Amino acid sequence: MMRNNKDKKTKKHKILFLLAFIIVTGAIWQIIMERYEADKYMPTGTSITVNSHKMHTYSLGNGKDTLVFIAGSGTTSAYTDFYSMQQELSAYAKTFSYDHAGLGWSEGTDIPRTIDNVTGELHELLRETGHAAPYVLVAHSLGSLEAIRYAQRYEGEVKGIILLDGGSPEYYEDYSEGSSILLNRTSAVLRITGINRLLGNLGFMLPFVGEDTRNHLLPEGIRKIDAAMYYNKLGSSENLKGLGLINENAKTVLENGYLKNIPLLALSAKSDDKWAKAQEELLSWSDRSSGMVMKDSKHYLHWTNKDSVIAEILDFLNKYGN
């Protein structure tokens, strides 16, 4: 009996040692690859210093209208996430995307991720890059709060808002910040230990940042940048700062009133009853609103339903653009 217990303890120690070895090896691999990829994949676009930190922007196209793309929470690279949208829509309008602080090629910051700080940074980026108002804001997911708040603060600068499966301020006011924070911290562990990179190399990329949908649809060169951003920015601490302020930011938007006659289009993916209610709530934010549930769509519907989304954006520009 004593020998059996000793053998079990020895086996347990060997398993723990193996797990520790795998984790340490993965963490070292991750550090090496982060440094390698940071040197290999240099920023494509322009870096602007805002509030003491550099933020990455990417502009493409010509036209009378300017489409401003706002990425959702946790999207590791706005450049790759909106790449196809900007490429195709640049034939009809100016397009602009940017990485939130600490994501993509943008530097991190200690400045709180309040909705007013975030929208103030976007306002400064547009001014510094020479994009003249008014704009059509195209926001994905949690970016809906930023789009609505931007229109509240700079009403004369916004001619329209298009939301890509965005939630309503009412929805986000009661949203469970804890669940998002837990997901962020889990993602950070997967990144730091190299497990996420290993899974990606084995062909499994996580759906909650759209990677399983987007990555294989990108051109090869952009696909590699997208993967590097995913491996190195997933579960970032900067994103964590924003997640802890979702309820507060939603409350700020709610306290500052509706958009009156600013045109608003809410394109959404079919989901549960709470999300359907959020889409109905969004329609009440403007006197000139409309909504559509996209068929066979997922949360990153600008990838699962790219052609339909582009067609809706062009139709919106024909109605409300210059």
C-alpha cells in the first residue's frame, strides 16, 4: 500500500513538472515571438500622439463622405478587422480606422478609458489627420457607445451612424462587466503562456474576437499581421480598463440624451431576446432610424455578411451623404 501511494505521488509530481515545463516553455516562446513580430510587422498608416500616447490610424480612399470605423471591445487590430471594408468602400468615400489605446499598433496609456476620454481621442485623431467633418460613424459591438457619445458631444460633426451588431446604452448599463473581465483575464493567460499561439498554429482561433471568421478571409500578408496582433494583444490590460467602465460609460450616454434627427442604421445578427430588445432600443435613439437583422450572420457580421453590409453602407451614403 505504501509503495502504491509513493508511486502515485511520483506520477503526480511528474505530471505537474511536465505541465510547468510546457507553461514555462510556452511563455518563453511567446516573449521571443512578440519581439520578433514587433520588428517584422511595422505599422501601416500614421501614428498620432494624443494625450501623451501614440495612436495608430489608417486612411484610404477619396470621395465627399468620410466613413469612420470604430472597432468593438477586444478587437486586437482595427486595421485588419476593417481591412476589406476599407479596401472596397475606398472607391466611394474616404475611410478611416484607428486602434484603441493598447491594441493594434497603438501605445497603452494610464488615462482612464471613460467614454469622454475615448471619444475625445477620436476627435483629436480626426483633426490631426486632416479629415474634415461631417462623418458617418461605423461602429461594431461596444463601439456603439462611442459612436452615440461622439454624436452627442460633436453633434455638428456627425451626419449619420451605422451600427454593426452594436448594443444599446440601455443594454450596456446593466451589462455584466464581471463576465467580460473574466473572459479578458482568461484570454490574457492563454496569451502569456503561449497556449493561444499554439492553438492558432493548430488551426483553432477563438470566435469571440472574430478570429475564426476573419483570419482565413484576409489576403496572405494581412492574414499574418492579423494573426500576430491576435497572438500578442488578446486579453490586453488596456482593454481590461475599458471593460470595468462599461456600465459607467453607458450611464454617461443615457444621461446626455437622444440623437434627434441624426440618421441611424442598426444592422444586427440574430441572437437572444435580450439582444433583440437592445436592437429595438437603438431605434429609439434617433427620429430617423432603421434596423435590419442580417440573415445567417454572426457577431462580426462585417465578415460573415460583408457584401450585404457594404451594400447597406453604400445605400446609406446615397440617402444621407453629400
